[in-house]
Amino acid sequence: QSESLLERVYDKLKANKQMQPEEPTRVSTWRKALNLPEPPAPNAKEQALKKMSKNLRVRVAGQTRILEITFDSTDPQFAAQTANTLTSEFIEQNLESRWKTTEKTSDWLSRQLDGMRIKLEHSEDALQTYARNSGLVFTDEKNNVSGDKLRQLQQELSTATGERIAKQS
């Protein structure tokens, strides 16, 4: 029932040339009979939107997410067309809204990720600077100092065991 949704419906119906022509009033009928010119409408779109709003009823069916849409008109095809267009435009507007929200969330998360990445780089630089100043040795996870020392001791043990067997024989 929002104005923006009704405007979308009006524009879509007008673009498809399905907008209902104005119902003739008594005054306009007399003007036509007497060959008098019709006065210009103040704002046809605004009047049509007011009329659409007046003829439209939307209610929730029980405690569900189902909406019951009714539109009153003297032309049943126009009423059905308007209700169907309103439904499709409501769904489209809802999807657009969700898409925009998702884009905003994505942009916000990207900025947060970039900020964290910069903080991580600064922290790594500070750690490397501290390690150099303190004389610490960092190696990667695959080749650490204790692993190298263990392999060296195992190699020396194998060599010593081989020499002992050779001397015993």
C-alpha cells in the first residue's frame, strides 16, 4: 500500500497501456454533449494514485505471511491486472531491497577485512623487527629448529650405531 509501490504499478500499467481510462462523470458527460472542452486535469498521475490507493485493500490472512489483495474497479480485467501487477511489483521491490542490503553488508565486510589485513601486516612487521632486535630465529612451520636438531641427533645415532657394530665385528 506504499506510495512507491503504487507508483511502480501505475508506471508499469501505463507503460503497458493497461491503465483504466477515467470514468466519465455527469459533468464531463454534459461537456461532451454540449461540445465544451474538458478542463486540463491538475495532475493525472497523482489522481490515479489516489484512486488506486482508495480502491486497494490489503490484509494479512490469519497468522501467516500470506496477503489478501483486493482491488475494486468497474472493469474486472483492469482490477485483476492491477492486483497481479501489484503482486509482482511487490515481490520485485522486496528482492531489490534484499539485494541492496546484501551489497551494503558485503561492502562493509570487505572494508572490515581490508582493515584486519592491514593490522595483520603491521603486526607481522613489528614481530619481525622485534625478532631481529632480540636475536631470535624464526623459521617456517615445516623446518623448525627443534626438528632440525632431532634429525641431526638421529643421524649421529645411526652413524654411532653403525660404527659400534663395525668395531664389534
